[in-house]
Amino acid sequence: MAMLEIHSVSKFFGGLAANSDVSFSIEQGMIMGLIGPNGAGKTTLFNCITGYYPPSKGDVIFKGKRLNGLQPDEVCRLGMVRTWQKVRPLAKMTVLDNVVVGALARTASLRIAREVAHEQLQIVGMDHRDAFLAGGLPIGERKKLEIARALATKPEMVLLDEVMGGLNTGEKEEIIQLILELKKRGFTQVVIEHDMKAIMRISDRIVVLNSGEKLTEGSPTEVANNPDVIAAYLGERVEA
């Protein structure tokens, strides 16, 4: 059984279809890339999967359980968590306490939450910053903090929304290595990303959205050589 199944999911805002009849599945332990031009409906789909929006049509199935109608905190407790394009740490709290907030989703013990937070900061390479105020972090470290806070909720699946957005080449490489490390640790991941070189390196499979619809799905090589994908990004059909 797939860990996550998306069955004909649509999301309408009035007469606008942000997602239309999108279907795919994700096996445990894989990295699924989710790509498409700006406005393709990628983040809206994340919102439908994780309970921030109810799908207008279709079903979201996680570990055999239908998620439709569940709130984000309920989805989180089932083992799925997401990050956000615009990272907003709790600026006046320390890096450690930011991650403790995530850990408290699983325990009422502050001692245990702090232990979990320390573990996640070590994974993302931020343990040396634990006493630093989060509001003073540069963007690259804010992205890592966002991932650490998500990991502190003890998920099985992590949805990363443009986690490399706004980073320089060195910072992107650090995030790529972190994503690959999370795969080694058994996490299933879905990654929205506009950096095609990065997404091709990390993904086992890629789903392409365009104008809210699924354009194609396949291996990185298949997607990179698909003329419809090239047309969606460049605005014209190009011979493969």
C-alpha cells in the first residue's frame, strides 16, 4: 500500500479551479518532487493534503486513512507535517525553544521536548545555534530551523514547500544533503522546488502540475525530456 494516495483531488475558489482532478501516490521512503510554473497549484495541493484546505472533490489517503475533513493538527498527529515557503520563526524565542514548540505536539513533558529538540537541531546542523534568538538568523539557517521544528513533531512524511527558495548555491547544497540524509533515516518526502537541477538530483519520481492539473509523472529523466514539460516552462512546444 502506498503511504500517500491522492485520488482526483480538486480545489475550487469560487469559479477558479486551483487544482483539478489531481491523482498520484507515494511509496514509503521515497522522495517525490512536485514541480510546475508559478500558479500551477502546488502549494494549494499541499494545503489540501495537510488539512489547511478541504478538497472540493476527491480524496487524500494517508497510511490507509482518509484525511478529508481533518484539521492540520490532527494530520500532524497521524505523522505528516509540512514547511512553508515563507519561514516565520518565533523571532523572540531561542532556536532551541522554536523546535521545542514542534516537539510539544507529541509530549506534554518539557524535558522530553527539549531532548527531542536537541536531536533535531543536530540533524539539521544547528545545535551550535541553540541559544541564539531565531529572529537574528540568516535565511539559510531559518530554513533549517523550519525543518528541525517540523521533524520535532516526529513525522513519517515531510512536505517541503520551496525549502531552497532564496538560498545561495552553498546553502542549497546543504539543504540537498539534508534532504538526502532524511531519506537515509527513513523519512518519506514531497518537495516543491523551482530549482530544476536540485529537484532532479534528489527525486525518485516527479509530478508536474500546470494550471492546476497534473501534466505528467515520471522519473527525473523522463520528466526532463518530456516536450509538454518543456513547453509549460518555456511557453512553447520544443522538440525533445
